[in-house]
Amino acid sequence: MINLSILQDFPKDFKFGVATSSYQIEGTMYGNCGRSIWDDFAERKLNGIDGKLACKHIEYFKEDIKLIKEAGFKTYRFSFAWPRLFPDNNKDVNLKGVDFYKQLLEEINNSGLEAFPTIYHWDLPIRFQKIKGWEDQEACKHFGDLSFFISKTFGDQFKKISTINEPWCVSWLSHYLGEHAPGIKNIRSAAKTMHNILFAHSQSVEALRSCNDHQIGIVLNNQFGQPIDSNEENIQATKLFDEIHNRWFSDAIFKGKYPELALSILEKYLPENYKTQLELISSPIDWIGLNYYTRSLIKYKKSDNGVNYECNSGTLKKTDMGWEFYPEGLSYFIKRINKEYDNNIPIYITENGMANNDKLSIGNSIKDHDRIEFFNIHLKEVLDCVNEKLPVKGYFAWSLLDNYEWAFGYSKRFGLVFTDFQNFKRIPKNSYYEFQKYLK
């Protein structure tokens, strides 16, 4: 039987935690929260299946923090909801929203946990869609203002903070593939947002630096691309996939430039002063977050706009999302960050986990053995990197709770803790107890 005894082999100062995000767990119908692009997207595309209730974390946050502490985790990664803090406009603060995050941070700190907040995890206030959302740099400037407000209001309660979660998802997935809010399928929109979300990051870093002595990072989601075979066209297609999905963001942040192949396709859509803005985008950060889940097999596919690739799945064991178990990709990206970008920067695995078709059995036990296996094989890759003296400092399991899984609604369960969406009871799964057994 596979277990998580590997947790005992990590250094004592290595930080284990869990991660969540605001829209996925809080419940937007509570506390005067405003509407976001996800409420609109759910209405238009998902038959109204939205985050109104989510996990009712607003009501159950003390119980949820207790679950984190009792499992033996030391850190909690969560996100602030922009529409909860500024529901109606960019000036009038929602005091109920401020009060909730103050109570949450107090509960985290009083429980002996380290708060690890993210400023933006995708719930852009709906009012910004009137100015085309992240396609317009006005949103970037307001994001700087939001960052300053968060630092000024809550900044004495935490040290580390990340600006943006998964800029590839905010831009390419949402504006080219159209799978996430706002659901646009347009290369011009995608290219603009790929640059602007990074410019927003730079505005956030500047605002945070001006306000407080934070350790600032950004969270990138990397996906391993492999050519489907040795055909030269497929090798080149894989290079383009890697540049769009991965290198676009890391090259900008660490090197102040965009990768050449992707730039040859997207440059004509970028703002004229993008090179000047890249100087701001590459302002130093203090740590980097890496979210990792799977690989894709890449095949050449001709497209009118030059994005000549498609992603395929292989024959490896798969999660309930259809994503393959491919732990080697995690160590590959840890080593890439260290060797190609910055050999000193602390690296945190800010998300890693799997959706499983979890069912309650007699006695309310949830036997998620595949999830335990998933964590085990990925933690082995992380430990190997730690033993090679690479600066990997922490690992966050995604996620604490089964929650609102974006375009999949409530149908995909990533949690260490089962959420009964009828009565909102929390039931720890076997994977939770595995972490608890070895972390405690």
C-alpha cells in the first residue's frame, strides 16, 4: 500500500501547506460581494452553475482553518476576492469584506499557521469587462491600487504574498481557447492579455514595495510538452507550445524579454511600448511559485494565425480531469527555473494535486488511494530536488476542499477534504489522514 511516509524525509524547515482560492470556496452571495467575470461566464456558458454558495467558507472558515492545523500543515495559501473588497467601483470599500479577511488572517495566525495570500486568482470585477477587462491597461493600474490597499490594510498579518495566480490561464486559456471567463476566442485578445497581465504584476510589485516590506512572488503554471513523435514538425510545434504556455511568462519576469518563436506570432498585437514595460515586468521578485499538474503530447496542426499545434493525451494513468500522472515534469521545471533563470530564487510548489471521482462509503470514509499515489510520486521528485540542494522551500497540496472547479462546476473533486454540497459538511479523506499521520 502506497503511503506518504516520504514527508518525514524533508528538512524540518520545509513548509507544507494547502491552497484554495476565493471564488472557489467563499460563496459570493454572502457579505456584500460584488459580481465578477465568473458570475457572468457561469450565467452565459455554464447554465448558471456559479460560486454563489461554493463551500460557504465565509461561514465555515474557522472549521476550515482548524482542519488545516489538525492535519499538521504549517502554511495556508488563499486569495483575496477583488469584488468582495470593492464590489461596486474602485473607490468604495466593502467593510464586510475587509472584516472577513481580518478575521480570516487572525484565525490563521492564532492557529500558528503562516498566511500565504494571493492578490488575484481570476475573479475580476465585472465592471472591468466594460473596458475589455485585462485587454485594457486601465485594469492593470487599478490592480496596482488594489495591491496597495491590501498591503496597507492587511500587510502586518503576513510576510509572503503573490501578485497573480497562473497568468497563462488568465490570458491564453481565457482569451484564446475561451475555456475560462470571459470566454473569448481571439488571438488579438489573447496576446494583449498575455502582456497586460504581466504588466499588472509589475504594477502590483511596485505598489507592494512602496507600502510594506513583503517577500513578493508570482505563481506560474507550467505544463510539460513532449512531441508526440520524432517528426521535426512536431518538435517545432512543441517548442512553440512551451514558449506560449511556459517561457512567455518566465522569460518576461526573469529576463525582460519574450521568447522569439511566440513573439514572431504575437508581437503585432502587443502595445507599441511593450519593450519599455518589460523592464518593469522584470523588476526583481523574492520567490517564485510553480503550479504543476500534468504533461501534453504535442502535434503539429496548421492554423491560420500561426499557432500551429494541438495538445493530446497519452496512455499514462489519468486523473478525473483526464490529466496524466507525469511527475517527472515537476522536477524538470524546478531545475529549469534554477538553471536557466535564477539559481538563488526560492521556489515554492504552490499547487499540485488531482481530481478523483471520490465517493462516500459506509462510515463516511473516502478511500482516495490514487490521490495518495499522486502525491507520493510528485513528492519524490520534489525531495530529489531538495537533496540536490536546489532552493525548493515549500509544497502546497491542491486543494484543502472539494470546491467550485471553474468551468466544471462542482463535478470535479480535488480536495483532501470531501465537501457535501447539500449540507456543507466537511469529511476528511484518506489522503488527509495520510498527511496528518506523517506531518503530525
